[in-house]
Amino acid sequence: MTSATRTGTKGVARADREQQILDVAGGVFAEQGFAATSVADIAREAGISKPLIYNYFGSKEGLFERCLLEASSLLIGEIERSARLGAVGLRRALVTLEGVFAALDGRAWVWAVANDPTAPVSDAAGDVLGSYRRRLEELATEGVGELLALAGDDDALDLDAMTTVWSNVFTSLVTWWCEHPGVTPDQMSARCERLFGAVFGMSVSG
Amino acid sequence: MTSATRTGTKGVARADREQQILDVAGGVFAEQGFAATSVADIAREAGISKPLIYNYFGSKEGLFERCLLEASSLLIGEIERSARLGAVGLRRALVTLEGVFAALDGRAWVWAVANDPTAPVSDAAGDVLGSYRRRLEELATEGVGELLALAGDDDALDLDAMTTVWSNVFTSLVTWWCEHPGVTPDQMSARCERLFGAVFGMSVSG
DNA sequence: TCGATATGACTCGCGAGTAAGTTACCACGG
DNA sequence: CCGTGGTAACTTACTCGCGAGTCATATCGA
């Protein structure tokens, strides 16, 4: 007979408990941001006590790092998979967006965690975030470079600025989608194709 | 004979001191973000004590609200002035960007404060921020609506998504500029014209 | 009985906000 | 000219709550 709150084991294996905590933490971090959530919040939400989290993850940063690792692995994996598909220019951008929409379907917290503006910058979590962002930046620079070269612009600062802009376009499209849960990945992909078409004044269906 | 640290007045009028505090606070908030800066940080930076800030501004939010008020007034004023110039479409976007670059020259903290992701959402500061963002959104929706209508797209969600994207493009161009202090407003305006030309595949000089 | 799973009840530092006092200046009556 | 009191400007030294992290202890299956 186990009463509602009582010390002692509940018979949940460490691996299972860790995964459960990670799922809960991902949701809470996504909703409130790293800075605004307390470890006690996550413990309460998971129905366990704070020390158990410290036993398994060491610190608040440690827990966040694990969430971030899951999130950035998923995203980077998907984006590199898209890159290997061999599409170029605008088509590549669209393919990448579609891949991310599909990968994120039902896991919207992944995006929020990977883009949390209150995430810690030092520690291991900061490193994970840094290499994730660097990788995205590389990919973006590639695509933007092609576009600018095509337009005869080879200014290095132009490339840098345009890469930033494109990264933000990508981010804002995904974020917009995350904030509209009723929209399916397919609908969102179609929307992106329409918008690209309107902006670039050309068909991108080839 | 006044020693370095001593209680008592220093003969600085309230209005002057308030302005000095606002200047210092703007810089610190811009650099560290609202959440990460303590009132003690600002007091130390300004060479005064914490209670004086509470005397003059009531609370940390109150101080931030005053900074935000200065920042958003400057930005909204400038953007509406640009709007009254009567340019349309892409030209209007460029004119607005140029106006903001000129208005922000030497006051980069204004932009960082107005876009602080850790700014409080409730209280008066949240209201100021809210109405600032709403106004920007209106302006953006106007311009984007023209563009999409031109392309034969009248989907409401497309307009909403595209407005978000455009707002982020605008924001990222200004932010990029704020992070490159060596670039003059004129140079940045020229860069924007080049990039717009490359992306939209047309001259925007008319 | 041992080790893994678990928790209640702490410590400790940090930062927002405050109470109470100190100094300089100025307007006024003598 | 000289107190003298009022007020604006300013500070030191607190309180207080919250959240990260810890310690000692409890339960349970093998």
C-alpha cells in the first residue's frame, strides 16, 4: 500500500525515469524558457521530487543540456539529411523546411528549446547550442552564397548580413508554424512554396 | 570637503539625475537584457546607490518602462515619419529601414531594449512593449498585403505568416547593423538596396 | 543486507525592495 | 550677518522571498 507522498522507491528504472523527466522538462522549458523555469516546476510536473532530478542530471544546466542534445540532434540530423538530397538554391531551402516540418510534427517543444533566448551560454549546454547554431549558419551561408553569386554580388559583408536574414526567415517560418498547431506539415510546406513564389516572382516547383 | 563615499546630497537636480540613470540603464539593459541585470548593477555603473533608483523610478520594471518609452517613441516616431513620406511597396520598406538606421545612429541601445526577449510581459512596461509591437505589426501587414495581392495570393494565413517573416527580416537587418558598429547608416542603406535587388531580382532605385 | 530508487527538510546566496538616518542648500526671522 | 528649520538629494544597512543545490533518511526488490 503506497500512499500519495511517501519516501522510498516506486520501482521505476533509471532509464525510464530519465526519459520521462526529459519529456516533461522539454515541455516546461519550451513553454516558460530556461531562465523562468525552476527545477521544482519540472519535478512537480513530473510527479517526483527535486533531488531525484539532481541525482540523475546533476544540475539545472545539465538537465537542459540533455534536452538541447535531443533537440539539436533531431534538427541537425534532419537538416543534413535534406542537404544530402541534392536539391539546390530555392528548392533546397524548401526541401529543408519541409523536412523540418515533418520532423517537428508533434514535437513542437524541440524548436522552442533549441531557440530559447534565455538559454545559458556557458557550460556544456552553451557548447551544444553553439555547435548547433554554427552548423545551421554554415548551411545557410552555402545557400545564400549561391543566390548572391547569381545576382553578381560578392561582397563579404553582404553575404554575412544576408545569411543572418535568411536564418531568421527560416526560423520565423518554423516558429510561425509551431504557433499554429492546426496546420499540418504538408499545408505548411505548400504555404512556403506559395510565399517563395510570390516573393521571388518565379515558380519553384521544378 | 567631500570624501569619495559619503551620505548626503551631491547637488544634482532630480531631472538631471533621472536622465543620467536612464542613459546608464539603457546601456546596461541593452547589454545584458532585462532579466539578467540587477538594479545594483545599474546603480554601480551610474556611481549612485540603489535606493535612489527606487526613489525616482519605483521599481526595476518602472525603470525599464521609462527606457522602453524612450526607445519605442523614437522608433515609432521615425517609422511613422517614414510612412508619411508616401513611398510604396519595396521602396517604402527601404525608406523605413534608412530612417531607422539614421535615427539609431549612436543610440544602438535603443534597438536592443525594444527587442529584449527577457522584457517583462505584465505591468506597464509590458503594455508599452505591446503597443509598440502592435504598431509595427500594422505597418508590416500593410506592406506585405500589397506584395501578396500583387502576386495574386489572398490567403489570410499566408498574409499572417508573411507578415511575421517580414517583421523578422526587418528586425534582423537592423540587429545586424547594430552588431557592426563600423558600418554607417548610408553604407547600410546601400547594402539593403543591393540585397533587396538581388533577392527580388529587380531594381528598386525608382 | 545491499544497492537502487526515492524524498522531506534543510542551507545558502542573490536580488528586489525598505527603513532610517545623513548632508547640503535655501528661505526666513531676528 | 547669523542662526534655524524645512526640504531635496543621497546612503548604509538592513528584511524577505525565491530558487539552486545538498544531506540524511526511508522503502523495496533481489
